[in-house]
Amino acid sequence: MRKFFIAGNWKMNKGLESAMSLSNKINEYAENESKIDIGVFPPYIYLQGMKNTFKNIIIGSQNIFFKQEGAYTGEISPKMLDSIDVEWTIIGHSERRNIFNESEEWVNKKVKFALNNHMKAIVCIGEKLEERKKGYTLEKISMQVKNLFYEISKEKAKNITLAYEPIWAIGTGETASPEDADEVHEKIREVVSNIYDSDFAEKLRIQYGGSVKPHNAEELLKKDNIDGALIGGASLEADSFLKICDIAKKLQ
């Protein structure tokens, strides 16, 4: 059985005091945790402090650029993250794609650059509401999977975790049914199997990320092809985030 990976994406939230309070609660919870992987992806300014404080939690960046240094205002590089021992990043989140116009090509370049610099990545994919209504979900997801793995060796691809995040469900309170989500995850495995092989696809962890809350987490995580959650809003409060962790531990 693949090990559940429960990750909190804080996005652009939390002042210092509330970030420290939430961090301390998660750190205390996870101190001796081994059944599941727990990750936190805070705003950049908290990365070093949290990395120095957390003992048993994956700490990662919410984004990365495909250059090590230069005149790229507002960006962050693998070299910078390595200097504070951060080895994880999110790539291709729908908000990066939609608000900042990151293309499929850019997502692939970021993935390749991160992996070539010894990083690990949660790479996000997902369809828009109009694509879902037209029945294009599986076609869109298949295309995104092929694009993000383009020219990436199987050995380096082992450092990728995928996150299926239907764009229409993010921040809306809507969520894909467990059956629909599992169908998409199964399709992702099929496409990855064709790119590499069935053994690789079977070992690949695929999170679900679309308004995951304590009330729907169990039914989602019970599905065979769902290996965790990339959590937005519910990761901003210790009670809701840790309840989802409890559910994952129970099912593991």
C-alpha cells in the first residue's frame, strides 16, 4: 500500500504569530508520526524558521523558478532552497497556471529543473469547469500528465508526487465525488504506465486536492487510487488539518 501524504498548502495566508501557533500544533502532532507523511508548504518567509523547528514534517516551497539566479524579481530558486535545506516544492498549482499564466511548457521546465537540482515536487494537474461539463476531463488530464513528464527519466520521476486538483473545486466548497476522483486518478496511472511502466505507475503517489475537508476526507482516502491530499483552506486551522491526518492514519 502506498503511504498517505497529507500536505497543507497555506498559499498567501498567515501572519507571523498565527503561523507560529499553527506550526507548533502540527509539529507536536507529528513528532513521532511514521504511519503517514505530513507536509506543510507555507509562504516563503516562514520556510527557514519552520525547517529549523520541524522534526518530522516535510517542509516545501509553494513555487520555484527554472533558473538558479538572476534578474527574476519575486522568484525563488533551487539553490536558495537548498541553502536552507528545503528539498520539496509545489509546481503547476492551478493558481499559478491561471493567475500567473504559467504554461504547460513552463511547468515542465520547472519540474525538470527542480529534479535536476535534487529536489522533490508535488506537481498539480486539473481541469476547468467548462472542460468538465464538455466531458473533456480525462482528455485534459492525460495531456497534462504527458506534458509534465516530457523528457524526464524514470529515475528522476521517482521524486514526483502528483496532485489532481479539479480547478472548479478549489476554494469553492465543491468537490469531486470520491468515485469521479478515483476514476481520474486511475486514468493518471494508466497514462503514467504508458510513459514508464506499470510498476512505476503503481508506486506513484497521487493526491487529491479540491476542497478536502474533515467531512469528506475519509470517503476520498478510501479509494484505491487516492494516496493523500493537497489541502488548502482546511490546512489553515490545526483542528481541521489534523483531523484529516487522523483519518489518513486510521485508513493506512
